Amino acid sequence: MKRILQLLLLFTLLSCTDLSRMNDKIYEVQKQHLLQSPYKDANTTLLKIEAQKQFRSSQIPKFLKDKIFNRQKLSDTLLILEDFDEMCSNCPSYRMQVLYQDTVYSIERELIGDRAIYKGKLESFDSTLTDEYGRRLKYFEFMEIKNKIKRNQNWTANPLDYGSDSCLDGNHTLFTAIYPDEKVKALYVRCWWPESERELFKKN
């Protein structure tokens, strides 16, 4: 486990042509989705995804590069969750999580003074795991989209179903799926709430 965590902390340039091409494709799909998004704040995220594209190309852990991509065909749909700060217009995500098969790989930003330190970790994907407050599923976004993909539902059709424009300081979230045939789909959500709490949140 210690060795895996050490590998997660090793950041490297994406030298592989396939990875660079996929990074470009993710950016283009996210950009098109933002331009068509019904959320009124979606256009404020355009600068964020430019910074995020650079972030992915320079700070994706070597562990992810070697173990997941490695010039092999994906055997499962790869899901990426990127959360962005409301206060910074051109910052990369403060948290990036990748779900592949039964493992979640995370890169999270920690501010130490005026420096940003990125830490990596991995965790088994557990559909019953709650957040630090014990109130909701820790990976509820992954669970919701994973279930919709399994049921062959169009999970990008109605972005407003997941969140709300009425929040003032909530997250800007981009959710991206890379299918085994390398098709990419993206979803932007403002203030994404778990299904069990969503109706109450929207009423308020």
C-alpha cells in the first residue's frame, strides 16, 4: 500500500501520444457541453477547463498512466470527476477523482500558506461508504452515473436534474466518461446533490 501511495505522488508529463490525444478530446467534449449547458454559470467554467487541461497533462500520476492507460484498450468505462472552486476563474480543479473498475484514484489540493500541494490517494469503490459527516454516500456522483450507464440511459440529457443554479457558493463539477471504444461524454453540474437530498435542496 505504501508503495502504491508513493507511486501516486509521482507526477509526470504525458509523453504518450495516445494520452495527449485523449486529453485534447476530453477538453473539446467538455467545452462543447459547457457551451450548450442550461446552467447560467456554465460559461464561467470555460477558463477553468483550460487550466484543467494543462493540469491533466502535467500532473496525472504515473500510476494512473501505467496501470490504466498503458496503450491498452480500456476493459471498463473510466469515470472522471473534477470539482472546481467558485472563487477562482482560471484555476484547475481542487479535487480530481478517477473511478476505474473497483478503485477510485484521487488527486486533491491542499493549501499550505500561499502554496498549493497536490496529494494522491486511492480507495476501493464502496457503494455504501459515507462521507466524513456520515450523511451521504461518499461517491454518490459515481454511483448515480454508473447506474445510468448500466441501464443505458442518456445521463447527459438533462443536466439540471442533478443540481441547481440557486446556490451561491457550491461546486462547479465536470463529470466525464471514457468508454472502452474511446467515446467521451461530459456533464457539467452546478451544486450537485445526492438524489436522496435533491428535492429538499431545490425547494429551499
